[in-house]
Amino acid sequence: MEDFKEPESHPDPPTQRPEQVRFDQVRRAVDLLLSEAANIFVGQNAFLRLVLVSLFAGGHVLIESVPGLGKTLLVRILGVALGCRFNRIQFTADMMPSDVTGQPVFNPQTNDFRFRPGPVFTHILLADEINRAPAKTHAALLEIMQEGRVSVDGTTHQIEPPFLVLATQNPLESEGTYSLPEAQLDRFLFKLVVDYPTHAEENDILRLHCRPQHVEQQVVNAIRPLLNPEKVLAVQNICRGVHVDDRIINYVSEIVRSTRDWPALAAGASPRAGIALVAAARVLAAFDGRGYVVPDDVQELVLPAIRHRVVLTPEAEVAGETVDGCLAAILESVEVPRL
């Protein structure tokens, strides 16, 4: 895999930017990652692409899906392909914040307490069924996501970047769950809704499990380490060098502000939604080898970036309207800029 260099700040228009080579490197790296993951992770290419967008934008993902769609497998594949550490936490109703963060443990040999890191000290974390944990526990995780560090007994412990949390919610069961408040949902860059695979994809999944090797062993044998944490951080820096025209900024602002006046929405998106949309659009542009954002980048990301940041009115829910439907209508109503 190619080495990525730090991007240089440059005020010139996108057609004159000298770092086009680095954007091409990002495009090739992402294509390789998607191709490598496809050896084991069948279908869901768009879902995987958005997870990578979140990773390189420095954000986190909330995934809504039924059990058994391969989320744990995805984390293992990403960990191996990216050359990063990965962990999984199965959240339960009796889980305490220290089960996530870690805690001081007494060492009789030295007669003092030594901090034992919890599973959150990793690069990629699958927080399975986060809404099953008490509010105090998932609030602790969300604080770590925001701050990138853990404070225990007055001592701060840094989480080594890159750090990506994939938190899941099961939409089928509500008993024994604690809904995440809207203010905490706003901490996630994306909310992705994963559906069942197609008939052909499901056949391929069954064939994969008919092979002599266990799927986890297939991950080890079939997935190559393509990056490492340092290269992931270098790609993040390159993506931050993508040019965003003022007309794109105004376009994003119009979309976000329209959610606040939309009749079917009781609560619109905050400025953080616009920040997330711009950051993700820059990464998506780099994925296509471009050093500048176009309206198509924004349009592709509006649903995952905003659907969890707005709330339907009770009347709209009774009428059968959906958040995604409202956002699609808002996109139709906002004039697309010409670059």
C-alpha cells in the first residue's frame, strides 16, 4: 500500500491544487479496502462505504438492524484490513461504566492500585445493542466518543487514534431497553439502517459458511492488512484538505435550516448536522479522487447524516410520514448550486 503524505494547505481553486496525487491514493486505497472486504462480507457495499466515510471523517456510526446481519464480522474485517485493533462489547442491563472504561485494580505486590484499561481502549469498537445498557453506561461511552479520553479517579487516559465506534440498536425489541436521548444521538456522525440481503447475496452467504474453514479463519486467511493506524490518520488529514466552495457551504446550510421550518418536523437539525455533512462530504469527494466537494456528495449523505437529528411531529407519525421521506422532500425543495 502506498505511503500517504501530509497535505499542504492551499487557498487556490480545486483545479489548481497540487495534491491531486494524494486524492488518487485515497481513491485507490478505498477501492482496495472495499474489494478486500467483499471477499468475506457479502453485499452491503454502500453500507461499508459509509462506515469508511465515518472512519476517515473522525466520526462514529449508529447502526439500526436486526441481529444476524454480520456486524461483528464487519468489525473483524475492518480491523484486519486497516491493521487496527478491534473489540466488541455486548451491552446488558446490569453493565456499569467501569465495564466499558476500565478501573483501578489493587496490585498486592506493589501495594497500590493500577489502572486496568477496559475494552474501549481500541481503534474499532462494536458497541452491540447500546440501548440495553443503563443511561449512565452509554452516556459514559458517548462522552469517550466525544472527548477521545477516559478520566478515572482524577487521572486522564487518552484513547489512541484512530477511534471508531459502531453502536447498534435492534429495532424489533423495546423491552428492557433505554432509548438514547436526541442530544446523545446527535453525537453520531451517521445513523445507518441496514436491511436484509437480496436473494442472491443470501445464497452467497450460505456458500461462504459451507466452506471447510470457519468464517473467522477465512477472515485471517483472505483479508490482507492494507493500512495501519498511522496511514489511517494520514488519510484523515488528506480528506481535511478537500476544497469546499462557498456555494456548497450555503447549500448545506439551506438544507439544515429547512429542517427547522418543515411542517412535519417537531425539531430540526442543529449546526452540528451541517458540520457533520460537510466533513463527510469532503471524505466522499476524496473517495472519488476529487479535491473538491460537489452537490452529489452532499445529497448522498443527507439521510445518514441528518435522519437521527430530527424528530417527527405526532401528527406526521399518525399520518404515516417518515423522517427519510421528509428529508427527501427537503432535498427536492432546496435549489442545487451550479459549480
